[in-house]
Amino acid sequence: ADAAVIPALVIGTGYGGSVAALRLAQAGVDVHMVEMGMAWDTPGADGKIFANTTTPDQRSFWLRTKTKQPLSNFLGFPIDKAIPRYTGVLDAEEFAGITVYQGRGVGGGSLVNGGMAVTPKRENFGDVLPTVNPDEMYGTYYPRANAELGVNMIRPAWFDTTDAYQYARVGRKHAQRSNFPYVFVPTVYDWNYMEQEAAGTVPKSALVGEILYGNNYGKKSLQKTYLSKVRATGRVTISPLHRVVNVVPATGGYKVTIEQLNTNGDPIAVKEVTAAKVFFAAGSVGTSKLLVKLKATGALPNLNGEVGKGWGDNGNVMCGRANHMWDPTGALQSSIPTLGIDNWAAGGAFAEVAPLPTGIETYASFYLSITKTPNRAQFTWNAAAGKVDLNWQTAWKSVSINAAKTIFDKINSKEGTIYRTDLFGVYKIWGDHLTYHPLGGAILNRATDNYGRLQGYPGLYVIDGSLIPGSTVVNPFVTITALAERNIEKIIATDL
Ligand code: FAD
């Protein structure tokens, strides 16, 4: 083989990319990972790698001069503030009809997410990945993903007594009183560590409200799981602050064009490498944007017409409820949610009881609902503007609001309470402008074959959330990881 050809290049270092890199390296393949975000391995002036949620700074947002917090207001007042422009960890990427939150850096979404690690109920799996055999997923790949990610459960006795989950106990009580099933949600936060935080024996992370802009201690991000194993193989190099901008067929595989970025987001160098195999793991939005552009601009013209289609928001919608004075939710709130209200079968909603880690008593219950929705959007190339558009309609969220209402209208009527109207603007009940869970854009068995191979281009693969047709019925990263494990096993067995 040509020494100048990289055997495998992986675009992105989130869940799909980390799984691909680990399994390829373990199979003896040298891998190069390219990541547009920062490495997040060096503490700042305050001794911490990541900024706290209550004191956002340059580290918090990807190339913004003002924060764009999911909760924009409190008691009617806007709470966003000015920050220096920097290649920070959380991207609030704006399309015409929706803001899509994503992680930027080595570890992808695992750096910023809530750590909720939920395997969908098997009876709902047909709605998630209709062309994948559930026996192999529930027998092999979900258990493998859960083990590698370090998924664990809160100790129920601790949940029942700690101040940090009073907000979740109030959420559970209200669910019970309205006869909704509730479940404990497994997470990748180290629960033993959180108990030590509460005992005051270790530096605090979840219990000082770290979430969204990174967790400094207790969360097992990919840096502590898959990527630590990746490094131990000695076969993988990672280039942070490098963004893939082009992929074209070339002798020996594909010529990949990569821009090196400075921390202002500006390209400071352009590099070209040839790779025998290229894995698109830039996330649902990142992979879709790349493939749509590469097809439209003639770099990969034979990509099929399904590229860019089937994108969904996992039905995300947020709301708050105003509780009575006798139902305080607590000044101390762990940033890691661990209780869910399951009304999927009856009303199409799975709602997490989420924290409002403000440090003061708010008497508010706050929820992120995942809902069943029919609408799917498409990414298209906008040649005039030289960028990729998404045709999501804000009005489509009404389906999600109605599904969430099947839970919260009932709870409000039972408790004699009302919705909060001060969290997403002035007199606005629903947080319906965003998603944390972008899915689809290169759907399995449509834009690719049933294992993520891009037909017409041997050696090109998709291996991230863009394979999933718009919904995982619960939080997505366990499913993204398990699907990547399934696909890479097949690819290693047949394509190497
Ligand atoms: P990602 O993890 O998004 O990784 C893609 C990587 O590719 C990124 O690091 C990106 O910077 C990089 N990239 C993109 N384009 C390029 C390019 N052109 N060149 C080089 N690199 C590129 N899910 C859950 O299951 N549970 C939760 O509790 C949860 N909470 C969340 C909270 C927040 C605030 C957010 C934003 C997400 C949350 N999610 C949660 C969603 C979850 O994090 C994502 O579904 C998951 O990270 C997607 O994995 P992925 O492998 O598809 O891509």
C-alpha cells in the first residue's frame, strides 16, 4: 500500500466516530480522526477545563459574542450575556425554523450533554430503526454500548434522601398523583462520585450545576470511555481544530481537504490527505451538510437522492410548571436528570424531569419532553449563499406541544397549578424553538445501505446520528452508539 495513504479517516469525534475509531484500531487499522472543535484537555485560568453554567465565558459557545442559552429568560428578564468569540464547546446552530444545539470538540456531544443514557423499550424499536434486526441490537449491541459507555443507575435510597433531587421527587410525586408511569433514567454520570460530591469529599461538578458547557469531574464523557481506549491502542491520531470541507475520489481512495482553524474560527491552513476509507461521523447536521454540499457541488455527484432527507428533532419541547409554595423544588439541584415520565404509549411523550440549577428556590418544575412526531425536514444546497439550508417549520412543533400536554395539562389540573410563562421569553409557555437531538439526513438503508455504506462510493461510510430516521423515542446517544457498534462490526468483517 501507498505509505502516503491513510487507511481510515474519521470525520468527527462524537459517539459514531469514537466507536468506529476504536474498533478499526483494535482490528489493526491505523486511523486519523479530524475534529473541528477543541481538544478540551487543558485547564483555563480558573484551573478548570469547562465553564460553569451560571458563569458562561468564552469557553461556553462556538463562535458567538453573546450566549444563546436554551432558557433565554427568567422572571421575564433576558439572561443572555456578552462573551468573547471563541471556539467554545456548545454550538447553537441556527436554521430558519429551529436552533440545533450540538457539542464541539474531542468527544462531540458527550462533552455538553445531560448524560442520560436510555435504551428504548424493545416494543418501540420498530419506530426507531425499522430495517435493523431487534434481536441483534437487544442481544448484542445495546448491551455492548451500555457497558462501554459506563451506564449506571442512581442508588434509590440516595435519590429518596438527597437535597439535590428534591426537584425530581416533586416531579415523581406529581406524576404518581396523576397516574403516569415514571422511570429512573440511567446515566453516564458516576453516581458514586456524585454521592461524594454531596458528602463534600471531592470537587463538585453536577452539584454545582455543571451542564451544557461541559462537566469538569463526574460525567463519563467519551474522553473517559471510548476515546481513552482509542488512545491506548496507539493506532489513532486526533487533530482538533481541523474541519473537513471536501472529499473527492482519488487514486488510492479519497482526497480529503481539511481546514485548520484558530480559536477565532478562521482557517489558518488548508491540508490535503488521501484516505482509503472515510467515515462520516460529523453528527446528524455535520454529516448531512457535508454530503448535501459534496453531492451538489460535484465532488460526489453519484450520492443518491435520499442524501439530506429524513431529518427530525426527536420531538424535543420544553416547559415549566409553577408549583405551590408547599412544593419547593430546592435551591440545590443536581444538573443530571434521572427521572422520566413515560406517557409514550398513551400520548406520545417521554418527559424528563429536568433541573433548573439557579442556586435559588424557584418553585418551578422543568421538563424536556421527547415526543412522537410525523414531520421530517430536508437539507438542501443553497448555491447562491454557498451554504446548506434546512426546511424545518416552527409550526411542526405543535404536534410535540400537544403530546407534552397529555402529561402536563393533566398534572396542572390535578395539582391546581399553571405553566410558567417566563422562561422562554415574555409570556411564552413552550420552549419550541430548538432541539438537542438532531437525527437523520443520511438515513440507513435509504441514503446508505443497511450498514451505512454510501453506495456508488466504495470506502465511504456514514456512522453517526444522521443514519437514524428522526426519532429514537428516548434520548439518542445509546442508540447512536449501539448502531455504530453493529455497523462497524459488519464493515470490519467484510470490507477490510
Ligand atoms: P456528535 O456527538 O455531534 O459528534 C460529531 C462531531 O463532529 C462533533 O464533535 C463536531 O464538532 C464534529 N464535526 C462536525 N462537522 C465536522 C467537520 N466538517 N469536520 C470535522 N469535525 C466535524 N443525548 C442523550 O442520549 N442523552 C442526553 O442526556 C443528551 N443531552 C443532550 C444535551 C445537549 C445540550 C445536547 C447538545 C445534546 C444532548 N444529547 C443527549 C444528544 C447527544 O449528545 C447527540 O445525540 C450525540 O452527541 C450525537 O452523536 P453523533 O456521533 O451523531 O455526533
